[in-house]
Amino acid sequence: MSPSLSIFYGAVINPKTLTCYEALPNCLLLVGPSGNIEWIEKHVELHAVHDVLAQKGCIDIDIVELQPGQFLLPGFIDTHIHPPQFPSMARPPLAVISDPFIWKLTNYLRISYMPMRAFIGKCNIDRSDVPSYVERSAEASIRDTKAIISHVRSLSPQGETHHTSHLVQPILTPRFALSCTPKLLNLLGELASSDPSLHIQTHIAENRSEVEEVHKCFPNSPHYAGVYDHFGLLRSNTILAHGVWLKDAEVKLIKERNAGISHCPTSNFNLTSGVAAIGAYLDHGVKVGLGTDVSGGYSPSILNCIQNASIASKVLAIQAEDLEPDPSPTTFANRPLSVDTLLYLATLGGAEVCDLDQRVGSFERGKSFDALLVDTRTSTGAPGLWFPEEYAAETDEDALRGLLERFLFGGDDRNISRVYVQGRFIGDLAFIVYWGIFLLGYDTGIAGGVVSQPPFQREFGLRNPDGTKNEERTNHVSSLVVSVLQAGAFFGALGSAPASSKFGRKPTLLVFTLVFSLGAILATAARDHEHHGLELIYAGRVVSGLGIGGISAVAPAFVSECAPKEVRGRVTGLFQVTVSPLLPFVIIPVEGIELFHYNVVGPNVWRIPFGVQLLPAGIVLFGLFTVKESPRYLTSIGRTAEAAQVLAYLRKVPVESEVVMHEMAEIQVQADEERTANLGAGFWMALKAQGGGVRFGIGSVIFLLQQWSGQNSVGYYGPQIFESIGFTGTKNSLLASGVYGIVKVLATIVFIFLLVESLGRRLPLIISSLGMGSLFIAIGAILKAYPPVSTTPLLAPDLPPPAAAATAMAMLLYLLGSPAGHLRLGDLPDAHETLWDGGSQCIAVVLDFIPETKGRSLEDMDIIFGAVTAEERAAHIAAREERVAPREREHGIPIVCDEIDGPESRSMSSLMPKV
């Protein structure tokens, strides 16, 4: 949501210094359209809010009023993290260092603009004990670094005119001194000197052996920090990760250069690196922030980092018990860090380390509104913060300080209700959930590409003694790799419905994502034929199929239940937009490895493609913790107050608005009708309910014909299919599959974003079905008249090339057929006889049975399919609305439910005394 004028009223925590923060129970602040804080009033009683706003000319602006137990906190700042290492998080210490597969993933991390604040850098490495880690040359490393800097700076969103104001900025990243030759460090120093605004990040003194090796490699430097200083890489916008074993001279130099240290206690404990003397660094005036160092650190949470930073300081304090402590209250060495200090390190201290303290880190006029809305109430479900609700209702300063301490040491992500970056509320359910659908497209499309690779065929005995491909064996393995995934998906989808009904959409997606990840790990871990690698791949595909089946069944339902009816078709259609890129995307890890100058052999031929899918799985897994449960599910289990809260959150309107009130009434009425209709129906309720049989039948037949007509086989066997019609060689067949996939993506995007909400669902389905039926016949006719020559890669010169002609028709087929359900080219030897059946038969189903649903809510489906009449439904909704808080309605205050227990966005009039 783009920022406009926003007013927040309630409790605010604001860090000021290392030893002091403000606890403001009644704070009023305004965030302007640019996302910056325009003014703050720190002590405003509720009865005075109206007068203060009137004085400042803020009339008829919605107010986000925090509830007791909630408070605003400046956004946490993670000063050191390795995104490509997320798949290895929580693995045994140092596993990431010894696993080249994780390093390969770095090459597939794509950068795009998102409403998040970040520094993005490419590791510079031209020296390593592992040859595959090393870049081609120092010059190549610099050239690639400049390209990434240029790309990141090109990601400016509309309205930002200078790269230093971008949320996403580039950063120089020499991995550490040992990974760079003096030549590369010198070139990096020259690049940094030419651009003072360019930030720098690297490691320093993480463990003792590293320090010793640096002294051997750079004997002319007095110490580790001196190496960076010599090459001009130590300055005010340099971030130095760890600093566990720094000498006093290094600390003084870092202070002189005004560089900052990223304290990573979770990682330092996990890797047994040591305990950094952060208190001593603070005494020297060095800037210090906190970093998770994933995956050296086992958690991406800054809360975990705060807790470990506290423990680390206490460890040092215990070791120094025999020393006489300095009585000065501003001394930090050999003392446990206070809550004031820990909060500062996680917020304003991190901003200082990143040289961003003039923009973020605290709430001040002119700074960006980067904030967390923290909810410490028991209703959040975080077990570490359970206490009587009346305690959370206390609003004085001491109580607020207590809530902060409880959150820092007992809270988790469930207590972070909302996140704001530059005034923008961050959160997108469809984006997060549909990454799970991406797994369906990727995993189904990857099989053909992997099996077609010659190294895979050699490793698993799919080649004849003379080196030629064994067609029978290859087809058998390819079919099994595909079919076992489908078998697992069948049972996953079958079990997803009862699971999501009983436990909810969000927990079900979490479990199925974990199941999928397990399967991906099994397939990735496979080695070769002698080590039963093929069996492990089969097992991994079955387990992955279980996860994919559950995800692909629950995700569209979850999104459609949360989407507004005006755009439900478009939002739900993102399902297919997410699946459609499978063909062009699969080519990248399967064949495009050579574009990154890697000569991949052996198990990495399938480990990299199978392993890449862990990245979107990780996005789903962590992203699900930021989204809300479906309001329709919450209503179905009687949690109507929470459902109304979630609905208001999704619609971006006050919870008391007529929009929320009416939609909640529709949802509750439909839920009541469903309960009544399904009493005693048991397992067969979908068929026995009035109108249910028709819906079940239409859905089943449409999907049956979709599979029969069969788009999926191009995804499964694309390279083999295109090879069979004349594209000789693995690369050519993969390329043809990719071109087909690109057309598929473009056609789907055009339909979803331009046509689905204007033409509706039924008309495009009819048009595309007619197009498919016609073009299937054309493809079959081409292949019948000009069959490809199977004995030689060269076609007879007097015949038109069937590959080109058939492919052209396939492209046109998808352009016309995209809206209709995505069909398959089928088994090409018999294509001319069978391919037209599915498309033409879909037409009959569309014409005879399918109604138009454009602009209709999910609850309206009961009316469309005859479960209830429109008059009956309208009467039920009116009765429900009349039962909702009649006394409040008399005074013009619409209340949806008996209880609203979250942060409310309300107009200024709602703060006035009520009659």
C-alpha cells in the first residue's frame, strides 16, 4: 500500500542513546505522503487528540489507534546476512562452507525492487582453497561488480530521483581479506574512492585461525584492520562483520575511520568463534549494530540476536568478576548490556553502522517511518508473552517499559502485527502464497530437462555401450520421474481439504511446504547409480509431490477467500501466471549453467536444478508467518471477531466500515447456511448439499478435460517432444521448450491483467476452446503430412521443416488457448489423431453448464448454483446486519462483531465521546 497521510496514536518506544530510550504511552505522529515523519507530539491525552489535530489542520484523516498492549517501535536493522545461504540455515555448523551446492545458489539470486530497505552486494573472491569458488580474474570480478551496482541503482521506483535515496542500494563486498588478492583489493579501493556514497561490507577477525592467516598473507600490514585501511576500504560507510578478535590498535583505527561493527552473537556462539567484547568497543566510541549472519546464525530473527547479545555480555561479565568494574554509568565493558543498550544496537545503532542514522533508526521529524507495530497481548498466540490481559491494559510509562522487555526476551514474529518501510505497510498474501504454486510449475517442468541431460543419462545407465542414448530406458525413467510426482500430488491434494478445514489454510500450507522441502532435499542429495541415486530421486519426487499437491489445492482457495470480488479473478489468476513461467525458468538451472561459466558435471547436473526449488520454498515458509488466516475459515470455526479484524486488514479500511460490516454479514450467513445444509452429510457433504453436486461435477469434468487435452506433457517432456519433431540436440530442444514457455507466460499475463475482469470467465473460455480445437487439428495435419525423419538429424531438402511449422502453430495455439485451461501437445507420434479432442469437448461443457461469475463474491456462488435464492440470501444478510450491535447503530457507529481486538484504523470522529 503506497503511503498517504497517516496518523498514529498510542504507545511509542523511541531509542535516544545507548543508555536511554523514551517510553511514550500517548504519542501522536503524522506520516506524510513521502513516507517521512512530519511531526510528533509526545504527550497527548485521548480527550485532547481532536484539538491537537485541529490545530495542525488535520481534518478527516483516518487514524491508526493502537490498542492497550500494542506499541510502535523503530524497525529492526540486520547489518549482516547471507540470503543465498537460507537453504542451509539451522544445519550443522560450517555445513554451508563445505557444501558447494549452496555456493552455486548464489548465482541464481535475482535482484528486483521490493518495498524493503536493503544493501545488495556481490561477493568478490579471486583467491580460495576451493577452485570453483574463485572468479576468473580480479578484472572480471570488478567488471561484474560494476554491472551489479548499475543494475541495483536502476531499480529506482517512481518518485525517487537520486540513487542515495533508494530503499535498495548496492554495496561493495570483498568477502574477507583472505578471499581477495592484493590486486583485487586495490581495484576495489579504487572503485570505492571514485564513489564515496558506495557502502562497503566485509568480515573481520571472526576466528583466531582467520586472523593468523591474514597476518601470513599480508605481512606488511600491522593487523587485520590495517589491511582494509591500506587499500582504502575502511571509512564511515564500512560495515565490519563480527570483530571477535580485534586488538586495541584495531579498535582505535576503526573508531578513527568511523567504521561500524556488526555484532553477530548467534553466529559466534553457533560456530564457536568466540565472544566479541562489544562493551569495550562501545567504550571506545565505535559504532555497533546487530547482525543475524544467516546461515552462520541459525535464526533470521533480530529478537534472537538481541537475546544472544545479552547472553554474550553476561558471559564476559562472569569472566571478569575478579576485575574492579568502572563505576561510570556510561561504561559498558565487562558488564551485562542493558535493555536500553540492546534496543539501541538493534535500531539506531544499526542505522549508524549502515550510515543511515539521519534517515532511520528512531522516530524523529524528517526521518523515514520504518516501524514495527508490536502486539504483546495473549491473543497473538505467542507463548512467551502469556499474562493476564489487564496487565497489557496498563498504559503508564513503567508498564510500557515492561511490555518492551517482555517482547525483546519472550516475543517472536507473532507479536509483530505490522511492518512499515518508508511509510508503506508491507505485506502481500498472494505474492507469498503463490510462491508455493511456483513450486508446482517448476517441479513438474524440471523432470524432462534433467533426464535429457547427457551427464544424467551416463550416471544412471541410460546410455548404450556405444554412447548413444537408450531411448527405451530414458523414456521409462522420464515417465517414472514425472508419474511419481503426480502420484504424490494426488494424495497430497486429497488430504489437503480435510486438513485445511480442520487446522486452517495457513498451518496447512506451512506443513505441506515443509513436506515439499524434505522431498527436495532427498532429490538434491542423490548421487549416482552405484549409490542408489535414482531411487533417492524417486523417493524425493514422491514426497515433493505430496507437498505440491497440498499447496496447489490450498493456495488458490486461500487467496480467493481473501481477495475482493472486484479483482478476485485477476488475483486468483496469478496462480496460472506463477505456474506458467516453468518452462523458461527451468532452462536456467538445467542448461543455462554454462552462461555462468560453470562446467557442471556429475551429480551437480541434477543437484542444482532440484536444489534451486528450496529458494521459493523458503520464501513461502518464512513469508507465511507474515500473513493472516483466511477470514472465511475463522468465521467457520466461530472466531468472528478475529475474522472481522483480518478482513479490515485485507481491505485496508477501518474495521467499523460498512464495507467490512456487509462482507462479514455475507460470510456469516453463508457459513450458517452451510452448517445447516451439511448436518449429517458427513464425507459426502460436497455432493449432498443443494447445488453441490453441480459444482463438483463441473469442476471435475473441466479439470479432467484439461488434463486429457493435456498441456502438462509439454512441461513434463518438452525437450523430448521438440526433439521428436526435428529439433536435434539437447540445447535446441530445450531452447524450443523455452520459447514455447515464453509465449505461454506472455499470453497468460495478457489475459489475467487485461481481460479477465472485463470479458469475464465464460466468453474467453469459449473463444480459446474453439481456438484450441482448430489449432490442434492444424498441428496434427502438419505432422501427418510432413513427419519428421527419425533416422537422421537433417530433414529432406524438398520438405517443409515440420519442427518450425508445428512450433509456430503451438505458439499460436497457446496465444488463443491460454485462457481456456492450458492444453498439451500430447504424445506427438499420434498427435494428428487425438490432440483436437480435449479442446473441442471443453466447448460443450462451457456452453452447456458454466455460468459467468465475474464480479460475484464467493458467497454468491450459492445463489448461482441454486443452493439458496437471491431473495433468501438478501433477507438473511439483512437480518444478520440488524442483529449486529443495534444500540451502536443508533448513534451512527457501525460495529461488525461483538469484539474487535486489534489495532483499529478509525476516523477522527470515532475518538469523540460516545452517547
